Amino acid sequence: MSTKVAASEVKPKRAYEAPAHGDGVRVLVDRLWPRGVSKTDAALDQWMKEIAPSTELRKWFGHDPERWEEFGRRYAAELHAHDELLGQLRALARQGPVTLVYSAHDEAHNDAIVLRNVLLGRKPT
């Protein structure tokens, strides 16, 4: 079975944006629950805490764009230790749209972007 996933099937989305019909399966990919978002409003299908960056890596990164490329490399290395979870996400994406829900304010430098790129077989950042 191919591990290829269509880019159109995987998209990142902030937890603070309203769910949309086209989101497909909504998966929270953060270790921490988004502040101020109720479980009902989040409308999640899954919460994959284990696929999120380690607490140490998250704190080191601190959403500093200067550390973005190194964060991407380190997080990609962590992700490859979770091949089973990556496989689950790829399988979902081969069946239809998957939205990687995250809570970071920076839409260009966050864990969901790295995770999406790894899922698509691209460079992490």
C-alpha cells in the first residue's frame, strides 16, 4: 500500500477557528488542550497527544521563528519514533480530509505544519 497522501487531504487549522464541513476528521495534535476552547466547540474526532512535540522541545522552541528550522528537524526526528501514529494519520488522509488542529498563534511556525510536511513526505520546514 502506498504511503503517499494527497496534500489537499491534510490541512492545519487553529483550534480557535470554527469547525467547517470540509474539515473531515479533526485531530488535535497538541500535547496541551487549547485555552478557552470547550470540547463541544473544538468538535474533535481524536486527540493525539503522543504525536505532539515533547514538552522539552516545545519549551525550547518557544514559537521563536529563529529556531524554526532546527525545531522542524528535531520534531521530525521525534515523529519518526511514532511511526504507528503517523500511519494512522496517513490512513485517515487516504480516506478523506484530515484537519490537524493546533493552538499556536503563529500559523506559519507550529507543530501542525511540520507534522503535515512529514505526513506528505516533504522537508519538515
